[in-house]
Amino acid sequence: MADKQTKETPKKSTPQPWTIPAPKMPAQDPQVRIKNFDEVNLGYTEEQILHEAERCMACKTPKCVDGCPVEIEINRFLEAVRDRDYRGAIRIIKEKNSLPAICGRVCPQEIQCQAGCILSKKGNPIEIGRIERFLADWEREHGVEVPKLPKPTGYRVAIVGSGPAGLTAAGDLALLGHQVTVFESLHEPGGVLVYGIPEFRLPKAIVKAEVDYLKQLGVEFQLNAFIGQLYSLEDLFTHGFDAILLASGAGLPTFLRIPGVNLVGTYSSNEFLTRVNLMRAYQFPEFDTPIIRGKVVAVIGGGNAAMDSARTALRLGAKTVYIVYRRSENEMPVRREEYRHAQEEGVDFKFLTQPLELFGDNQGRVQVMRCIRNCLGEPDESGRCRPEAIVGSEFEFPVDTVIFAIGASANPSVPRCTPELECDKWGDVIVNPDTLETSIPHVWAAGDLTGGEGTVIAAAGEGKQAAKNIHKYLEAF
């Protein structure tokens, strides 16, 4: 009798970490969220962050750290998460970053730390930013730990501006024992974090919590303090400050040079978002900051500010909101998640479209936009294909509100009254690239003030670099 042949049970192959998809971020339903200003993304659960941390391959040379502008030791905090040591994980993050709840929400991790993740070479990188957000929110719920502060050095540092560069530098300098005072021209600290990013993407309570943490480190905030008007840089030195950091951001909006740009119903994204975010125009008439609630709104631009403006207009009751962008979808600089959210919410995209002129009614209010269609030509100096007008393709469509979201240049308040402060032809403050010191001794500059609009985390990285060099100077004072 022949021996019976036995069939071996095939072994199940263990999926490789890069093939395992990241959990989907829980979010409000699009049809619900366009009627409120509550945060869209609801945050990962504990189960989801553990799932992601387990995918980390614990690289000996973690490239994710190289991609982080503030040099968070991501491999270390992921190891702590795998051990369920959330307190230890947030401590590791805060060794390098005082703003984890903010950075975990609005930083483009997909082109920074996550782009360096070894898993991204073959498939799905770890959702580092979403883990960072979970840890920051966990700490806020379970009690924020304030590190032991060193003995005061006796040196005083003035920081002009309370955006991401200023806040990061303030935290780092306070942890080094210096007395820090932040001067903010508006009535709430946070800079672009409170006036430029909508509540549904970055709640004001989150920014306030991060500012409160800095206050616990001893950082002082002087609000409604417009440096350049209230005090000059010379005044700050006279008042006993040993060093100054300029971090007042990119506050000067850019407009297209087209006819009709001054019609009623036209805004820069800076003004539009400031009125809604910081001055609570969405609660008018309860708050006395009115804003035109357009029914047909055109937002010109393809970056995050354009998407924020378009989605805000929807929440204010617009029936139709267009994004008018001169290049194609692939060239838009906006974060892909924000673009997807805008699509889900019903924003209408007019790609390869260039505005030519705005027409108004007999009361001077914008009524019609005339545009021309583009095609893409050869790449320009930015590496993106240059838009070229198609002759004879002009068309018009009705609008009652137009928002220009095509960038902003350096805040001119300090340079205008400080002639010895060297700036380039675009108005950006010129700094030593290694130290970030300006043409004025003992004055540094960081963030968007030195090179136009950038990301929150890039500005924070410059704030950290400036703080390091200010500390080096003060040590040798």
C-alpha cells in the first residue's frame, strides 16, 4: 500500500510594515462640518497610534529625524509609544519642540519627517504627525509637566512676534535660563497661528494651551505692543534687553495687478482670515466685526491660505466657492489633505485659469470676473511648468466676493522705521545664514520675515536656530 502523501499547511506570510496601510484619520462628515467651525480631524485613538508605532523599523540611522526642521528624535519617542510610556514620549518631543499640539496638526509631515521614513521608499510611511498630535492632546488631558528650570542667567531677550518662530525661540531660551519677553502687536498671542489658520484646522484653544505652557516656563507676553510704532529696537536695548529676535512674519499681502482689484468685496486672504479667526466676524452682529458673506466666492491661489479661505467662505454660507489657479492640480503647493477636504466640502476648482479683470456694479461692488485659460509650458525657476495664456480663450463668470491668496511678503513694520536694518529688494530681512544675525549687532531674525511665507515647522526650525545662536552670544557676553 502506497504511503499517504500529507499536504503541508502553507505558512501565512507576515505582511511587511510598508505594505500595511496607516489608519484613516477620523473626521467630521463633510456635510456636517461645512455648517460649523469645529475641528475637522478628530485625532487618532490610542489603538491607532500603537498600530502606527509598531510599524517603526527602529532604523539605526533614522532618516525621519533628518527631515524634521526642529530635529525631534522621532525614533526615541516612537519607542516610548510602543512601551505605552506616553509621558516619556511627550518629554522626548518637548526636548526639541515646545509646540507639539500645533505641529502635529498643521505641519506638512508628508514632505518632511514622513518623507524620510524608510517605509516611504516602498509604501506607507508612519503617520508621525498624528502620533505627535495624540501625545500632545494626551498630555493636555492628563496634566502638562513643566520641566525644572535652570538658574536664571540674568540676561534678557526681546522677541518681536508671537508666531511659530517667536514662540519656539521663546521656549528654547527660557529653558536655557534667560528672561524672555515676547512683544505681539495684536490682542492675542499666536501670530499666524491664530489669525491665519481657521478654527476648523487649528483650534484657538490649542494655541492658547501652548502659549500657557510657555508662560509656565517664565515667558512674558506684552500684547498690543506694535514694535516699530510703540517702541523702536533702540528703545528695547535702552530698556535693558541684551538681545532681540525679530520674528514678525509675512504680514504684507500680495495682490494681482489687474483692473478692479479695489472693488468692494475684494480681500486679501490675510484680512479675510483675520476678520473671521481673530475678530470673530463669523459671529456678527454679536461681535462688531462685519464681513461680506458672499454667495459666489472666487479665491485666487493654490496654497494652504487659499484652501483655508475657500473652506471658511463655505462655512459663512456661500453657495458656490471657486479656487482659481493658474497652473494645474499637480502644481498646487497646498497640502494634499487640505485639498482633499476642500473637494469633499464642495469647493469648485478652476485650474489653468488666470484672472484678467474684475467688473463692478453701479455701487462699486465686484460682480464679474474675466479670466483667460492657460496651458503649461516649460518649467520656470521654481521647477514648476510655466502657465501660458491661450489666445482667444477669455471667459467671464459672476462673483460677489474675491479673495487674493497668492502670498505675502515680510512684515514691514520694523524695517520701515529701522533704516540700518538691511533688507533685500523684496523687503525680506537679510541675515547671516549660519547665525541668523542681521546687519544690526545683537539683533537676529527668523521665520517668514527672512524669506516670505513658509511652513509653521520651518519657521519653528529657524526660531530654534536663532535661539541657539543668541544663547551662544549671551554665554560669551
